[in-house]
Amino acid sequence: TGETACYAIHCWEGKWLDLIAALSHVMSDELNVWIDIFAVCQWPGNDADLYFAQVVREAKFVALISPHLDSVANIVMADVHSGNITALPAEAYQRCSFMRLWCLAELHVALEHSVPVCFLVGEADELGRFTPKSEMLLNLGTLLDVADARTTVASDRNKALRNNLLEAVEEEDFNCHCRGAVYGADLCMHESLLLRYVGGHEDALSLIPADRRDQALCAAAA
């Protein structure tokens, strides 16, 4: 019980260990987290998955967590610029949080209410510690198009639109916000003390070593 420090958005096909490792990377153990699957499923009935918005609005920040995908990282940009590749690999539409409609609906609520968002891409190592991986971010940002976001249940797209979760969004504006978060993640993910400050660890800034303060400042601006 207590105040919600973080609302965690993740693709439900992701690994639970990776999710917990990512949250531990930016938060201390005593802080409270609402994980999206519990916020969505806390009420009975099919329409209850719309009730997450209030939880998002009351969080101090939102963590959007996604696995690293070699299939995205290995795309050759020359093929993108030449038109040989015009979309992300099929795996990305299943496992990347930025290509899942409900993840985007939750992200939109956070942006609409000026809730800070951090985007974490990576996986847990053999000791369960989060390892940020930025190799796919440039390709993801280049090819990302929220109009292609998928749902497991086809009718969920109409449900989200009908309830104004994404209806008022200007598609290209939202794409720009999402791309900015992707590119910003490349600078932020490795600055765990800065992210811990955002996550409620008020003394974290004072722990940043002097030789990393320039990088932390750039990450904060991102």
C-alpha cells in the first residue's frame, strides 16, 4: 500500500525476469510499482482494461520496458534508405512495446498528463541485473510507425479508439514523441543514478561521479 511511484508498461510476451531487472535498475526496493497487467486485470469484465488511465495519471513516472531484438538491430540501414526494407520484422510487432497498441495507449495517457517517461531496452544478465542494450534503437526509431501497432485481440483496437484512448492523437505527432523516447533511451538507459532520481531516490544525483556529470546532463536533457 502507499503512493504509486512508478507505472510499468511492458509487452506481455516479454520475460518477467527482464521486467523486474529493469525496474530494479531505476528504483529502490521500498518504492511501489503498478505493473500494467495488474492495473488492467484488477477489475472483472472485458471493459475493465480501460481503467488503467487513473493509475497512470497518479504515478510519479512511467517506465516503458522492451526486450532487445537482434532482428531489429541487424537491419542494414542502406536497405531502409533504398526502399528494400519498409517495415520492422514480424517479431517486433509481437514483442516490442512500441508496437503494441495497449502499451501506446498507456504511454499516451502519461504524455497527456505530463508524467515523466523512461524507456528501457535490454535484458537481465546471469545474476539478474539489468543490462541496457541500445543496438536496435536507431533502426527502431527510423522504422517505427504507431499506425502499425498490433493487438492480440483484433477488437481491442476499436475499443481503444472508441473510448478516446488514442482517437485524438495526431499520428505523426505521436510518432515523433515515440521516436524521441527511443533516441533518448540511448542516452538515458546507462545513467542508472539519474533514472533512480526520477524514480524517487532523492539523493541519487549527489552520488553521480564528477567524471559522469556531463553524460548525466545530456541524458537529463534527452
